[in-house]
Amino acid sequence: MAKIEFDDPYYAEIDKKKTNRFGKFLLTVLMIALIFVSGAVGGIGGIILLSQDSNSLAKKLGLSNVTIPTVSTQKITVQESSAIIDATKKVANSVVSITLKSTAQNIFGQTYQTSAAGTGFIITSDGLILTNKHVASDLTAAYTVVTYDGTAYDAKVQSKDPVYDLAVLKIEARNLPVVDLGDSSDLQIGQYVVAVGNALGQFSNTVTAGIISGKGRQIDASSETGVGSETLSGLLQTDAAINPGNSGGPLVNLAGQVVGINTAVASGAQGIGFAIPINSAKADIDSIKSTGAIVRPYLGVRYVEITPDIAKANELAVDYGALIQGAGLGSPAIVSGSPADKAGLMENDIITEVNGTKIDQNNSLLTLIQQFKVGDNITLKVLSGGKTKEVKVTLDQASN
């Protein structure tokens, strides 16, 4: 069974305790391996075509007044390696290593030190750094950020995103080099990308290259003990090698622009890693710059994205939408006191539209909700008990 784990010492996996068919189908999707394109960073030599002199050829054929045009073909060399080098140079100075140390206690009451590592990248010249939330989840830890030039800074967790696996750290510094943000909506499957990160927590600014293998992926992620299960959706899939310690590092296009944040890998698979699209993080960046904190609207449901295959396997009335369903003990389908709870949504309801926009593989429920602001009133189309109804919801602020 494939195991999904965060790509630093914190792990996440497909929930093995799930017994519903939706989880099994999702796992089946994640088991599909894509073959790495060998020679991705090497030059590809073109072919030179040689043609005979047109006059000599005409004489041999006995043609006296015929002119045969000569085709000239130039040798073309495609240098992907140069593009990767240039992209790496553009982003490398803005990538940082993150280490954290905390004190733990064993069953005998003895205390000991624990440590972990991750990656981040600088988004403002005065020291704001974007990383994964699971890198910054330990509230008791002491955080240190090491910049490209080897300078170490004490860091604090400025804010965490309650919806996405994102967090912002702050260091006291000035005139830092910042990354250039790209547009993840423009990414194409098969497009070259580069991952930069603190591999294994000891090899800072490790560079790996690959392609975009898929878009819009959804995975169930949890800690190694199964606590804190969450669904990550709308992810980029890449075969660029991502290792423990890479969490929070940038996924970069060949223009040197950040297009994703590396967050998880499929253990036991070959070349299956996941990154949060940078467009999903832009609202966080704008929010932290303007208010000093990450503010997100939320609905308060756990759900499974319906596909035609899932609909067929489970005899659902529709082959699109979001099926409200819990993830077992401690992960109810409806969050108590949430906007969804107040609006009367129930487990096994299917949300099919948000303000008239259909929920499908191109528009997830999470993506649509994040287009609104806290306090906005929205209308959901819901299939409940075989009947379709409209439900009015007022979005609230998600808490960390």
C-alpha cells in the first residue's frame, strides 16, 4: 500500500484505517507511477541533413533545364541543462534551511532533545519566509533559519494557514533577496521544473529536476501516528526528486519563478511527489503583508471529490461534486459550530455548486470557497436525501 509522507521528518500517509471505498479508490489513483524522462538535463543533438549538388543531380538524371532547390538544415542543440542552471541561480539565494529543536519527555519522565529540518523561501526583503505548516507545527520548538550565505537567524512562527499546509516565519533582517512568483495556472503536464531544498536536513540547496506529472491531485495526509488527518487537494504532482527536509522548498519553472511549494512524497513509489500550487499561497502572502496574519474563509466540512469512477463504484446520483464525509474518529464530516453546521449541512450530502459554479476536477470545493472573503454570503446547491436544494451559508474565519 502506497504511503504518503511529508518530505521532512514529519510524515503523512494514506490513512490505512479507512474502510470506505472512496479512500481505496484514492489510493489506487496514487499508485499509478509515471516514468521519468531520462536525459532531462542533458543536451539533445539535432540531425544534419546533407543534400547533393542540384546541378550534378540534374545531369545524372538527364535533365538540362530543371533546377532542384537545395535544402539547408542547421544543427540545433537544445540545452535543458543551461536552462536549469539559470533557473537555479535565480532562486538559490532566496532559499533557506529551517531547523527546529524542542524538548521531549519519555515514559520514565526523562527529558531529551529532538530536532527536525525543513526548507523555506524568502518572500519579503525584511525577513518573511514561506514554508509548510507541518514544518512549523511545534509550538514549543526553537526555530533557526540559515540563509544561502550561511548566516543563522532566530525565527518565530508569524502565522499559519488554517486551510492549506502553509506557514510564514519571520527573521530580523534587511535587504534579503526575494523569489519571483510565477503563475501555477499556466503549468502544463510534461513541463520541466526544478526543486530546491534542504535534503535530509543536512544538504542545503540541493537541486533536483523533473517534470510536472499531474495537476489537481488530492491526497489524505496525517502524522505517522494518524493524528491530525487532513485532505490536501489541488496539488501538483512532480517526478523531481523530493526528499525528507525538502518540505516548504520551492518548485521552480525554467524561468526561475516559484510555481509550487514542495510538501509530500509517496513512499515506496518512484518519482511521485506533491507540491502546493503557488497561486494557492498568494492570498496568504497578500494577507500577511497587509494584516500581519493569514486570514482564510472556511466552510467547515470534510469531503471526498467525486469523479465518474467514484460515482459508478458507489452508485451515486451524480458524477461530480463534493461528498461530505468524515475521516474516522476525531475527524467528523461537519465541524461543530462551523458555517456548514449552522447552515444545516449533513454527512453524505453532496455539494454540487458554489454560487452557480459546478464543482468538478477543474474547480474543487476548497478552491471555490477560497475565492471569497470572511463574512461573504454564498449559495450552495446540495443534493441531500435524493433531493436538490439551495443552502445559504455565511463564511467564517478559519482558525489556526
